[in-house]
Amino acid sequence: MLVFCEDSQEQLTFLSWLLLWFEATSGLCINLNKSEILPVGRVENVKLLTAELGCKVGSLSTTFLGLPLGALHKSVMVWDGVEERMRKRLALWKRQFISKGRRITLILSTLASMPTYLMSLLRMPRVVKLRLEKIQRDFLWEGGALEKRPYLVKWAIVCSHKKKGGLGIRNLPTLNRALLCKWSWRFLVERDSFWKLIISTKFGVIRGGWSTRRVREGYGVGL
């Protein structure tokens, strides 16, 4: 994925040289047919750039390394891919022949783990939390039954620890907060990290580096 702004002709020339040198030194071949150029702002010669480099023209919003680019961080649509993957996985299971114990195991090992990567980077909206929990509840209590069956236990009890009478299934909002709080810990521990340097330079640090100044921008970063 290549991101270009205005006056990108010189950047493209340098990039072409770098790619040629990389292929010559590594012996690897870069498939530019699978690459995209994402114009940021107004790029007049975007067609010329794509023709010279052999890429396609993409547009925001898109996905890169599983993360949304150009989408609002609070957008519900960001999580649509997670819900789709969960439903596809359920479609492969013969749910009507799986016992409740096995369903619990599959929820713990698979369904509850699928949104972990995105939850470690973004706060999950409440509507997404309700949708993902409903998928797990339906699978646990109804399986593949055609008729709708009642939920025998409240989901809050199901997500509690086994010592407290629950089933130990992960509570998604609690897990989401824990994963996001880990960045505060990393901000303190990883003193020479490049990402920390960017945040500290742009927003400053107070109270020993645990938090940043009040952000006045529309899309700020805080810890």
C-alpha cells in the first residue's frame, strides 16, 4: 500500500529505485499488481503515477494489517469484519451435534478470541458489544436449533469466574479496557520506543509520563 500526497513525482522516482535495489539484493520479486496507491488530498497526476509504477488506485477508508485507515475510530462499521468472521466460523460448525460443554470450549478458544486484536487498539462501541455477545449467547443456548430457546442464565453470570458460579467466558468490555490500559503500561516501560516519542513530542507529558496534556484537537490521543 502506497500513500502519496501532492508533488509525489519525485517520491515515486526514489521509491522505484528503492524497490529495484531491494529486488536485486534480496532476490525477491515485488508484485505491484497487488499494491495500491492511496491519494491523500488532491493529487493531480495520480493516473500517471499508477501507470508508471504499475499499481492500482485505492481510496480511503481501507484496511491495512487488519486496521482501518481513514475511518472514524468510533465507527461501528470498523467492527463489521469481526462479526462477519465469527458468523463464518459458526457456519462451519455442526452446532446441533455439539454439547454445551464443547460449545463453551469453542467460545473460549475461538469466538471470544477473534475480536482481541481490534480490542487491543480501539474502544468497542456498546452496540458492537451487544451484537458480539448475542452471537455467543445464541451459540451457547440455542446451538443449531431451528426453534428459539430461552437463555437459562444471565450473561453477566455466565461471564463471571467459575469459582463464583459462572462459566469463565470473557466479558468483552472488561477485556477491551484491560487491553487498552496495557498501552499506558507500555508508555511508561518502553522509554525509547518510536511510537512513544511521537506522542510525547506532539502532546507533551505530565505526571512522570503517565498521561498527556489536554488535547484540543478534534482527533486527539490521550492516555
